Amino acid sequence: MVRVKPFAAIRPPKNLVTEVAAPPYDVLNSEEALAMAGEKSLLHITKPEIDFQPIAGEHEQRTYDKAVENFKAWKERGWLVRDDKEKYYVYAQTMGSRTQYGIVLCAHTDDYQNGIIKKHELTLKKKEDDRMVHVRIQNANIEPVFFAFKDNDELNAIIAKAAAGEPEYKFVDENNFTHTFWVIDDDAVIARITDIFTHDIDAFYVADGHHRTAAAARVGAEKKANNPHHTGNEEYNYFMAVCFPESHLRIIDYNRVVKDLNGLSTQEFFKALEEDFVVESKGNAEVYHPCGLHNFSMYIEGVWYSLTAKPGRYNDADPIGVLDVTILSNLVLDKILGIKDLRTDKRIDFVGGIRGLEELSRRVDSGEMKVAFALYPVSMDQLMSIADTGNIMPPKTTWFEPKLRSGLAIHSLD
């Protein structure tokens, strides 16, 4: 079972939340962050390179020093204030007609090391190292990770009851997503939440934030090694996460665009496709969305096509081989287009489904790309099954939206 605890969040006063809260550090580049950041924005802490003119390098020592300086200043100025006791929090995100509700809590680093916090993607040491520096220099988790857990009726009821009350924060962001935040400070409810997770929830699943999770675990291990009196209960053993019941979450498609046809003519490319797919033109359709698993959309030379993988071209018994990202990678990207490594090949790019399939056709029509492919989204059941069996999804498989807003809560490691 998972190990969790409440924490005394460092967070903005109610009247300042819209000025402090910001998109995650990896959603904006430095120029975009500079354009968005007001005086009190958390971006001065998560992307402090914007405080230099010209913009500094993200990994320069002066940039790290500025992050620490700004975090200290925000607390001194009262723009970030620590709660008076350990609490849980409920955080809701609304996109269109759909709202997902999660509990903000602290998870234990041992659960990551022991495989109770389950991952579905590989991490890169370079990115882990970068996130580890930020946790270490601030001695805090400035931004949360995004977990899922299997539904529990009592926890769902606790979340619903909290969300029926007056929110601490409620605001609409630049993408027209609504963020709502409640504080749970009743000691009996806090104790019951801890008890349910401890006895009834057998795992967390990393939805978004694999590198931040790995970095938090590494910082915890580092502090453990440096503390001869380590007990496992110290605050540095914990890191901040927003945890959503699986039924609240929906994975959005993560699509591909490719620069060329690997030396093939369009006719040769279609002939190669027809070996493994049923190819149907959608004629004058403005856009074509995949209709189900193993059906793909393709856009090339101004026309949308349906590609349906033929039976026998994939292994239904293989949790990775049956994924549409695997089918497309094996039968098209690798076999026909010669793209062997999705992480390093410069001929391919990835487009989150939140941007719509129109973004795919735009990039092809502009001449930037030659062909685009849209995939049917992975389900939460598939993600959890892969994580449960210790398998790893191919790169760029899942896209969760909305992204967690940073600055609503910060967890100090002391």
C-alpha cells in the first residue's frame, strides 16, 4: 500500500493567487515565460533566467542562485505563506464540460524505489539531474507531480464533500481552463484520508512528471545518506503530488509529423502502406479523426486518409505490441520511413492532441512537414496494465490535459 502524509503547504494568499500561479516550467520557453510573467509570478522562481537581460542560460549558476533568491523573497514579501499545520488539499481542473478532482498530498520516496509508485515511461538521466538540482537548491518541491490511483468510493466521497464547500482559490487561466482549490483542515478527515491510502490504495501511477518523481527520490536518497540519524519519517522522504482517481482522467492523443518520405515517391509510399494497412481516402473531409484502436488518420498532399492495420500485423497478447504507437512505429515510421529512434531522429516531431488535428494539416500544408499521423488515444486501463506488468510505453505516447498549475502549493523538505 502507498505511504502518504498531509503537509503544510507554502502557497499564495487568496487575493494573490492569480498573480503567483503559473504554467509548469516545461510548458513555456524562456521568451514566452518572460512575456507572461508579472511581478509576483512563480515563473521568476521556476524560470529565473528571465530575470536577466539578455535572458540567461537555464543551467548557469547565476540562474540557480536567482531561483533561490526569488523563492526567499517571495516568502519574505508575503506572496507565499506557509500554512499553520499539515493539511490535505483538493484541486479541480475544468476543461470544457469535464472536471477532474485530485488530492494534493505528499508521497514517500521509498514507494518509488520499491515500485509501488509505478512508471510507464523511461527517464533520461540528464533531465533527472536538472530537476534534482532544482529540488536540492530550494530544499522544496516547487511543482507537483501528477499521479493516478484506482478509484476508491470513500475517497471519492471525501473529495466530493470537500468540493461542495467554498473554494480557497478559483480562477480561469489563459487557456480558458478553470482551476479550483479547497483546503481540508479537519483533523478527523485528514486522519481518515491517510488511513485509506495506507490500507486500501495499493499503488500510484505516474501520469505526468516521471523526471520530477525520479529527481525527488534521488534527493531523498541523497539526504538519507547524509543523515546518520535517518528514520524514514523526515520531511525530505516525501514529495508533493496531485493524485486523481483513474475515472476522472482522460488521455489525449499524441500525434506525429514527419519531414519526408525517406526517398520514396508518394505512389511508392502508398504502395508500401497497403502491405499492412487498409488505406481509404476521406476525400474533401476537413479533418478525419481515428475511429477506434488500430485505426489511424493520415494527412498528406492536402487529403486525409484512414489507415486500418490489417489483422495479424500486431500481437494482441503483447501489452506493448498492441499499442497503436507501437504499430505505427513498427509498420510505418521504422519499416517505411526509416525512423529508428523516436527520441533522437530529427525528421520526426510530436504534436499534443490538445492542439487539434488542424495543427497537423497546417504543418504539412506549410511545407514544414510532408506527412502527419493521428492516433487513437491510449486508455487509462492500458496505461495501468503496462505499469502493473513492469513494461514501458514507447516515447511520446500519453498527453494529459489540463496541466497542473504551479504555485497553488509548494512542499518544503524541512
